[in-house]
Amino acid sequence: MNTPRRFIQTVFTLTLGLLLVGGVLFVAGQAAGLVAGQNAWLEFFNTYVKPPVCIAASVCAVAGFLLSYQRPRKQAEQQQEATTR
């Protein structure tokens, strides 16, 4: 019964790791390209690294949104009665 939730958690965790590593790689590559003055590096990172990172971020966001929903818990079988004095 928890299989869909576990699957979504796995997708969330994997895409979160992928987007964090890809984001660091993208920013470091862009910074290196700027410092070195290499326009080809900037184009490479913008063309080949950014799209997968953006896709991973989108999937991670959707999975995180789905994980925010929780099933309603069953109420206790016994109703608590108010105490009066």
C-alpha cells in the first residue's frame, strides 16, 4: 500500500541529488568559462548541462509536491468525552 509513496520518495531523492550535482557542475563550468574567456565552454554548459538539470528540478518539484499530501488518518475508535466539574 505504501509502494506509490516509496516510489515517489525514491524519485524525489534521486532527482534532488541529480539536480544538486548538475547545478554545481553547471555553475562551476559557467564560472570557469567566464574566467577563461571561453565562449565555447559557456555554450556547451548552456546547451548540454542545463536542460537535464532543469528537467531533474521539475521532476523533483512535482515529486516533492506529491509527497506533501498525506492520507487522512483514521480517527480513534473511542471518542474522547469532555470532563466537567
